Amino acid sequence: MQALIKRYGIDTLIQFEDFANNNAFRFLEKYRDNYCMFNDDIQGTASVAAAGAGEANIGIAHLISLAMEDEGVSHEEAISRIWMVDSRGLLVKDRPAGGITGHKELFCKEHKPIDTLGEVVKEIKPSAIIGAAAVPHAFTEEIVRDMAKFNERPIIFALSNPTSMAECTAEEAYQWTDGRCVFASGSPFDPVTINGKTLIPGQGNNAYIFPGVALAVISCKIKHIDEPMFLKASQTLSGLVTQKNLDEGRVYPPLSDIREVSVRIATSLAEYAYSTGAAAAYPEPENKEEFIRNYLYHTEYESFIPETWTWPESCPQRK
């Protein structure tokens, strides 16, 4: 980290990606307050989401609790509503199977041990299940059908990718819930027609988040990226979903709109950064969206080949 800053300067934005679980949180906690950096697996994925307790899932849980607190729920109540499962079962205090590392302790419950996700769903009756632990087929037909029994509109987010690692497919989720679920996936799935209605699965990809975050950081010279910025990015993304998107089964705007989505997220973060003193680019721009757009890359280039014209036949010919 020191070498990067020495070489490229204090304004360098550093993105962490694909660190193992035991290092991801340790590095994030170690460097987040001293460098302009973020972990896309933990914080970026969390912003598009909110079974398993790997790094992405812990990040999702933290941001969901922050979102609930923003709506007026106490921190303790927010944490109490989030139940987490890892490879050894439900996260509970003094679990005989062990495996409760530091970043999981906050979400441990005073509850009897439960070994499988299916048993947890039957016992807890959650309104949403979110998978990002790369365990293929973790959301079985029984689990998804149970979710449909407990909820009129069960929320099923199968966020692992690639497709081979998805907890379930879009078609399975829609069929097993009779088209009633709110579904999002980390991998792209084709539209599904059920009961005469075509539903377009939402792709919960962190590509919705990190371009806008990076754009805001670079343009506004934000020195540190705090957790509320990712909540702000998530709220902005949510606000861009139209009624037409919802009617189609989408929970995110189309990925084809990613450029405009990134501008809107960056603008929202710019407003937040200036209001909290996190931005260092002054004077503060009056029109922040216009300011942000000036930093966009444009892929259209002028030709570098000199323009040439044919000599008109009606004109005297040069000899």
C-alpha cells in the first residue's frame, strides 16, 4: 500500500478484490481509515444485495443492518433480524461445530444449533434468503417452496457466480413459487414465462456500484470511503428502478443503462461527500451532475487520418 501511494500519490483509489475470507476483512479494517480504498467483494456486493457467511455475505448483512438503522430501527434490533448460515450451520453462540471467527460473531444468536439451511428456513421462516457463498443448488426446491408458504412475495437472491455456482436458477425460483418471488441473481439468466407472464430476472451485479463510487472518488477527490457511502449508492440505485422495471420482474435497472446509473450514483455520492466534508475538490461545483459528467470517458474518437478530397473534374486540372 505504501509503495502504491509513493508511486502514484495520495489520491490513488485502491480496490481490493478476491482476497480469501481470512484476509479480506482483516485488510479492510487495517487500511480503510488510512487509504482511499474499498473491498468490492464485501462492500460492492453488499450495495446491490443486502446463506452462507463468507466475506460477501457478511458485507451484505452489515449494509442491510445499516439500511434498517437508517429507517429508524435500532442497531440491536437490526442485527437480531439477520440470521446467517455457513458451512457448519446456523451462526449461534458456543456452536459445537466451531468456526465462529471474528467477523461472524456479531451475527451469532442465542439459539440451538441447526446444521442445514433447509432446517433454518423451516425454523426461522425468513422473508428473504440471500446466497453469495458459491454453493451451487443451495436453494433446493424444498427450501424455495417453504419460502413461498411463509411469504406472499418471498425474496430470493441467488448472487453467486458464475452460473454453475448459482444457488438456484431463475426458472427454478419462479416455478417453485408460482411466479410470486422477488428474484435476483449474480449471473445472467434468460427471461422466464410463467402463467402467461414473462419475467426478466434482475442481475445483482456489483458492477452497478463500483463504477459510480470510483467516479465520485476521483472527481471529488474523496480521501476515505466510509460505509454510509455504500448505503447511499444502494439507495440511489434502488431509486432508479421504474414501475416498468418492477412490472417486468426486475429489481434493478437494465445493465444496458449502467453508464447513466453510474453518473446518478456518483452525483449522489458527490452531494453526500460535500455535505460531510469528505470531498477535497474545491471550489465546490454548483452543478454536481455536470461536474461528474466532465469526468466520463467517451469512446468516440476523431480520426487521426488527414482528410483528403478528390479534385473536382469541373475545375482546371493541376499539372
